[in-house]
Amino acid sequence: MRQLLFIVSIILLGSYQMMTAQGLSVEKLPFSKKHENERAPLVKDSLLFFSSDKNVRTFSKVFNSEGNNLYNLMMVNQRQDSSWTKVEQYLPSYFSKYDYKSICFLPDSNEIVFTQLQNKDKGVYGIYIAKGKGDNYRRERILPFNSSRYSTAHPSISPDGRFMFFISDMGGGYGQTDIYVSERTGTEWGPAQNLGSQVNTTGAERFPFYHESGKLYFASDSLGGQGGFDIFYTYRTEDGWAKPVALDEKINTAANEFSCYIDASEQHGYFASDRDGDDDLFEFTYLFPVFGPGTKQKENTYTYRFYDRMNGKGDGPLKYVWYFGDGSKAEGDTVIHKYKAPGTYHVQSVLVDTIDNVELFVLNDFHQDVKKKIQVYINVPDEVKVGELQTLDALESNLGDFEANGFYWELPDGTKQKGETIQYIFRTKGKHIVKCGTISKHDPHQKMCTYKEINVIE
């Protein structure tokens, strides 16, 4: 993918470029060379796989029908000192004759899923599965959604091996290429199901990558963004796929960004871009933690339902009287009580003789722990005014046994702040989402995140 040259201010550091802004570092990988193209990164067992038109045959080149180098599947490993080993062709004895655009692996198996040119004259691609061990692989089966009349490409397998996401230009879609999903039952893959108009556009969607968090990352040239192809993510909700969200503007540029791999923490990964003229691989690292959609904040009502654990009866002249330990009481065998604050309260229920107005005996006697809900709690008014300085805090959070390593805020204008208490000005009216998350002191992969909707008025 070549487009208008994207001009940026850069700092040259040896053989790669690095941009750091708003907690994001982006580096071009050192083996991405001029006049060579790399795309479709994927990490498995510490190896970085990708597709490249790098020449792999000495003194000879293999071209496609348009006179371009054929793509091969490549692999490389990063050493402990962060340097990279020599790039090598992956399984050259098997992947040798055709044009290969991407690769992924079925979990807990020795099966490889890949995109391969199946009709050179028509430029039609298909998705295939190979099975084997070591260097000995064989074609396993043809997938039911492949066709000689249209292309299927760019497979991505869910971590449980149940779903395969891919793109196709088959008829009945919304645009040039759409994203589809196939569900596996046993060993068989089902028919292609279009993801719908919330994800697919009248343009082209390419290179889906299904993340273990449930996010589906993909490239699109018609969802807005910075220009050309940009990388977005979406996720399943009760109502279908959520509205796609663009990645950081330092990843997406006015050039084309069109394939990615994101690691489990979502703070590091790789993507392809033609911002320097060729399709190159870039590595990104968030210096600020990345959180998923988060959980909607629940308010602490401190409301409890009490009932007689002995299944007694308060009929006729007998009645229940509940003492809630906060100076209040209520009558009835089942009652609802709302506490004003968290704490530990001594609760009793007493059976009372209403004729003689005497307490006969205690039916229930226990201590009730009234706690805040376990969540990051965002303390800010539900409604604020445009232009007014607001103080937001997470001071009332209840994290249970989770030991927090700081609080991180994602704000409506895309800015980010760190701190248990921050200040922010809402600049535009409407409904806006504020997120606050934290990561574990002991495991950066463990996170908690809450969002709250704020109504901003003039």
C-alpha cells in the first residue's frame, strides 16, 4: 500500500525511528528495509511471524501476474538485549510456490491457517489449513467458504479455537471487502457470517485480529480516522458489535495502517504502515496502561433485605421487630433497610407479644458488614457545565484484595492523566464517558476499570 508521503518530525536513533508522545512509543523494526514490504505481524512462542515480499531465492526472483515480488511467510526472534535475529523464511519446504499474505495458528494443535493465492490469473485468494510436525506439513482440508469466484483472506482465530474471523469480497456484503466470522463445531467450520454494518462499510475492511480480551482489531478505510487505512477495534455487546474505536493517532496517521498484533496486556504490539513509502513493521509500547471498555459504575446504595432465617411466623398478636444497629428499626418478617454509610452493624430481630407489649425472645442476632461495591469508583457530579474546572477522584474506590499501582484516567477529549485525584475541564456539551482504571502491583496484566457517563450542559 503506497500513498502520499506522510511527513512527520522524527528523531533518528541508529537504524530506526522513534516517536514518543502522550505515553506512546513507536519504533520501526530494524529489519524493515527500503524497497521491501512487510505486513500481517503475529507473535507465537516468542517468534514474530509476518508476510514479506523480501527475496528469499539467491540470484532469482519470483513475481506475480502484476510483476511484483511474491509474498512469503517469514519469522524472526527478539533477543534478550532487544536485538533481532536474522529474518528467515518459515517452512520453506512447504511455503514455496505461491503468494502468502498472512498466517495464524489453531490453539493447542499443530495446524496452521494461512492466506494463499489460489488463482494467479484472477488474483483470487483463499484460506487454507495445513497440519503436520517439524518440516513435514500437508494440506488438511478446503474450508467451506472458499470459492474460485471471490477471495477469502486474513484469518484470525479466537483463543479458544472456536471462531475464525476473516475478510472476503463475496457477494452480498456492504463494501469492497467485509469482515466475516465462521464458527467451528467439532472439526468442521461453518458458513461465513457477515459482522454487519456497524463494523463493515462501503469501503474496505482488512486484517482482523481477535484479541483474548474480546476486542476485534481491524483496518478500515471508511470509518473516519486520520486518513487512508486506520486500525480500529470493536467488541461484542448485548446489542451486537460496538461502534468501532480508532487506535491512538500516533499509531494511525495520514498514511495507511492496516494490520496489527496486540499482546495480552494491550500495552505492546506490532502493526504495518506505509508512512515511509514501503509497507514496514512498527513496534508500539504504551507507557500509559491500556484498559478495555470497562464496567459501568454502580452506585453504592447500601440497601439490604432482611428476613427471618428461622422461618418463623409473626401472625396474630406476635410481630417481628428488627433493630439495624444504626439507631433505626422496622416491623415485619421481611424488611428492606438502607444504611447511610458503610460499616459493621449489629442486627437483631425480636419476636414481640403485641398484647402485653413484651419481647419474647431474639430470633436473629448477627453483624452485617455494609461495604462499598468492589470497583474503581469515579467521584464526579452526574451533570457538569461546559468550561468549568472539575475535580475528579477515585478516593471512594473499594478494590477488595486488589492492590492498586496508581489510578489512570481516560478523558473524553482523548487526553490521559494519572493520579487518585485529577482536574479536568469538559469543553463540549453532551453525554461524555470518563474512564478510570488501575493495574495490580503484582501483575500488570490484572486490571480494574470503571466508566461513568457525564452529562455536560451549557
